[in-house]
Amino acid sequence: MKEEGSESWSVKQNNKAQISTLYLELQKNLSTIKVIIALFPLLGLLGTITGMISVFDSMSLLGTNAKAMASGISMATIPTMAGMMLAVLGLFVYSRVKYIVSREVLLFDEKTRGFYDAKE
């Protein structure tokens, strides 16, 4: 014959396990998002380097024209700016999603804890 207290304890433990599983499942893709956000500036720099190589290549073929060189350099810096903007925006989105995940798991935990406390 089971004691009523042990059944309540096992139900609470099962609930804690389910909440932990839910939290891990929701957090699973956040690290991937974080890595992608970290890659944005690097991809922007890669675009800038490619653009600068193109500028220097055209300078070697056509000579040093200051206007053309300035125009090419300004075009080459656009990928870096885009990468930095995406990274800043991505960090905002990441922190917001992480907050929402934590808040929802906490609310779920509080609701289920209140449910089990009310049954006792």
C-alpha cells in the first residue's frame, strides 16, 4: 500500500523533470542562434576584404585614381556595416527570446506548483 505523501512526492519530482526537459528543449536552438550572430560581423569582414582586393586589383590595372579608389573603398565597407547591424539586431532578438523562454518556463513552473499545492 502506497503512502499518500510518497505519491505526492513522486508526482512533484515528475513535474520537475518535465519542466527541466521543457526548458532544455526550448533552449536547444539558442546556442545555434548565438553562433550565427557571432558569424555576422566575420562574414561582413570577409566581404570587405574581398572588396578591398578588388579595389587594389583595379588600381594595379588602371593606376591610382583617388576618386575611383575612394568609391571602391566605400563600397567595400558596406558588408562590414551590414554584418555589424545584423549582429546588433541578432543580439537584441537573442536576448528577447532567451528572456521569453525563461519567463514561460517559470510561469509554467509556478502554475503547476500552485496546482499541486492546491491538491494537498
